[in-house]
Amino acid sequence: MRKLRKLFLYDMLSIKRKIFIVIILITLLPLLISVVYFYESFSSVLNKVANDALLKAVQDANRNIEASFDSIDTTTSQLVSNPIVLKNTMNSYAFPNFYSPALSPDDLQSSFKYTLLINPAWDHGLINSIYLFDNSVLYYSVSRSKKNIQTVNSDNINIYNRYSYYNGKDKILIPPQNNDNSIYCFRNIFDINNNKVYYRLILAIDENILSQDYNSILIYPETKAFIYDENGVIFSALDKKLLGKPMDAQFLNLVKTAKMNVTYYAKQKYFIASKKIDNTNLTFTILVPQNQILLNLSKSINNFLIIVLFIFGLSILASIFIYKKFIKIVSDFLNAVKLVNQGDYTAKLPIYEDHELNQVSITFNAMTSEIQYLINQVYEKQLLLKSTELKFLQSQMNPHFLFNVLATISWKSRMSGDESIYKMITSLSELLQASIYSNSKTEIPISKELQYVEFYLYLQKTRFEDRLTYTINISDDFLLDCYLPKLSLEPIVENAVVHGLENKIGSGNVTINIKSIEDSIYFEVIDDGVGFDSKNILQNNTEPPSASRNHNSIGLSNTDKRLKLLYGEQYGISIKSEKDEGTTVTLHIPIDRGGLTNV
């Protein structure tokens, strides 16, 4: 009952009070929601920014690491292609070892040093030493290591002994061991003649120099970074105690992909990103403590209070704007409905940005336009019919007397043996009867309309003799039994002769094509006369430039309007004309087998 009572009291409020309540809610709710969800929202933004920044940093660091390993690969390629090494491997087959002179260590060292003069990896200190072993365990070396030379020799010999079994063509990257922080690159050099291993090349990579490639991105305390192989053995890390040791299985499961994640590791929440290093079996991974990133959250609370006040002000402005907009919409609807109620069907609603309101506006405007169109259509149709009937009444000046006189002249000419005059009088009489007794409620078969056309063309042919020729083409005989409004085609033919051919010097031709396409009939009246500018002829209700104002009682424009009123806007007359090129007038109506009764 209390709920019903509260609803009843709300319904009893005026619209202004309701709007006031809505404004208060609109103003306060965003503020409350923003306060409640601020921490999570801002935390989410920081997380995303951190994710994006960390991923970019990993990509940049990865490019640096890949560049370092590429420079190492380039160095090994240069050493493998060293002229002295190549010469020795090429001669090994032609000259067996016990006949071949021993490879001079001094020559090889000098050659290696010359190769390394402009080598970036050597200059940068990335490579500490280069050792070349033959199958007799003899070695030749170049070293810049700060360690004791005996220790360096011992470390490289140990690497050689551990991997002397390997005869593959791919390089092997060997992680640091014990107190030796060097990463070793082991590669075989093959005899060119028999494809057997001839030398074994070992490069010692300084892990401290390599770690500089990613140290620059470690801006947060307690950040962890690793380079490790597919078995989880660590090649490089911030904590040098971890070098050469395997990582735990839990960590490996967390970094199988290069996507960003937020995960727990060592009882702490981290942002983690990893990416595989191209052309190696190594992966680079970085972990940043989440709590270090979210330290900025507490620093932003003061700024948030300012933002809250700003949002509050915006909410007030938005509420006022919504109130005015709502009142305007109501006023628009009331004014439009009042105008329609007063009979003004031109009333329109404006276009709204809101989709739903705009749909209502479009529907209302379409409704008033349709009502206005229907009113105008009925009015124009009745006006046209009354005009036609008036002209019919004006023509009723004792037509029987006129036809009796014409019949008498026709009879006398035939009695005198003048068939030409007889035929002319008969054609003229038929045309006059068709015109005088034409009214707004007559439709005739196309065959009958063609008779009137032929009567007219016969009279004009008699007048112009050889200057006028004409052709009538019908695509299908069934069209002759279809119907059209009386005297719809004849005025178009008359227009072609009078406006197209009368002013032409020389002979002219009129072609009439009748064809059906789907549910429509098309009448084409084509003349090769003087032509005219056909633009806006139908719209402006004007005749061609050469036309006499009273020559055609209906005219092309009235015929077009008549057909549109009878059949619809998609039907009527179209004109195509070019000056000195001729004119084509197309009459388009639906197939009518006599069902139209009010034409």
C-alpha cells in the first residue's frame, strides 16, 4: 500500500516537479557512481597504461637483444669466412694433415684481430674471447677478458670437451656456469671438400653487456627480468646468482605466450610480459610489481576531487540542457498537431538527433505529406477533368452540322471520282469526331488509337508529300487489344510533325515503336527534326520553342500529368531531344486490358 501511495503521489506531481526530481537524480547519480567506482576505474586505466607501456618496453628491449645476437651471428660468419681459415679447410683434402704445414697461431691471431678491427660486437665489449679448436685439441684464440688467461683457457677447453661430440650445423648457445658469467656460442666449421667438421669456434659473450639491452626499461623497484631457453635455464638476469640455474615450472607456465598478463609470482602480484628472441631458442620476460604501479593511485585522489566538482557542474549544465530540450520537443509536437487539426497538412516536425524521436518525426512528416499528396492528387485530377469537360462543351457548336457538311463534301468528291479528296475528308472527319467527342471517361484499344494516328499522318503526308515518311512498328499483336486513354499517342505524333519536321529543311521521318517490357507498354515516337532543349519541358508546362501556345489542346505536359494521375507517378512521358539531332518522346503506361474505367 505504501508503494502504491508513493507512486500515486508521484503521478500527482506536476510535470515541472517531475523534471526537477529527474534533474536532481541525473546530477547526483553520476557523482555518486564516479566516487564509488573511481578506484577500480582508475586502477583499470593505470593497468592498461602499464600494460601498454610494458609491452612496448619489452618490444624495444627485445629488438636490442636481437640486434646483439645478430651482431654475434655476423661476427661468427666473418670468422668462418676468414681467408686463412677458408684456405686451410680447402687444402685439407688436397694435402693430408701429416703433409700439410701447421696452421700458424700468429697468422691466425693477426687475421682474427684484423677482422675484429671494425666489428661492433667486439668494440662494444659484447664478445670477450674467440677460440678456434681443431680436431687435435690445438687452439688459437683472441681474448679481451679481464680474467686470468689460464682461467679463460680452462673455461673454453671445458666448453670444447663438453660439446666436441656435436657435429651439427646450427650454433649452440650455452648458459653461464658456476662463477663464469659468460654466455658461450659454439659453432662448427666444416671442411669444404668432405663436409666434415674441421674447426670448432667458441665465442664468449659478456652477460653484463648483454643485460644493458634491457636495463634501461627497469624503472620500477623490485622489477625482475630474465633471458632463458625452452628448458627454463637462465642465460641473463638482474640477479646474477640465478645465471645458469633452471627456473621453476610455475613460472614457465606463466610465460608461454608473449601476451600481457597480471599474475601471482613468489606471493606477489606482477605485470608480466614475455617475447621470444628471433633466431634463437631464448625468451625475454619482465615482471613489474603491481603495487609499484598503483602507488600513483593515491597521488591522484586530490585531482579526483577537482574532477568530481567539475563533473557536478557539467551535470547541472546537462540537466538544464535536457530540460530545455524536453520542453522544446513537447512544444514541437503540440504545435504540429494543432496545425494539422486546423487543416494545415504542410506542418512538419524537425529532425532530431535522438533515433527514437527522429523516427516519430519521420513517421509524422510522412503521414502529413501523404495526406497532402492525396488531397492535391484528387484536386488536380478533378481540375484536369473539369478542364477537359469544359473544352468538350466549348466544342459543341452544332457538330452535327459540321459533320453533315463534311459528309456531303466527301460524297460529292467520290461521285466526281476524286478518291484523294474523299480520303482526306474522311480522315479529317474521323479525327474531328475523335477530338470533339473525347471526354474524361473514355479509353480505347491501341488499335483504335493507331487509326487516329494514321488518319493524322495521312493528312500530313498529303500536305508534305515526299518531305514526310513514317513507320509504325509493333513488337507483338496482342498489344493492339490493350487499352490506353483516348488521344494519348496522337498528340505526341502531332508534336513530332509540327515542332520537329515543319521547320526542317528537306525530308523528315517519324518512327513509332510499340513494345512491352514486363508489365508495361512503351510507345516511342522518334523524329529526325530540328530538335530543341528538352530540359524542364514537362516540369514547367511549356511547349518547345517553336510551338504555338494553342496548337495542341492537351500538350505534352498535360498528357504527362493525366497519365500520372491515372496510373501513378512511375508512368507518364519522358523526352530526349538534341538541337539539330531530333527528338524521342517515350510514353510509358501499364498493360491495361480494359479494366480502367475512369480515364
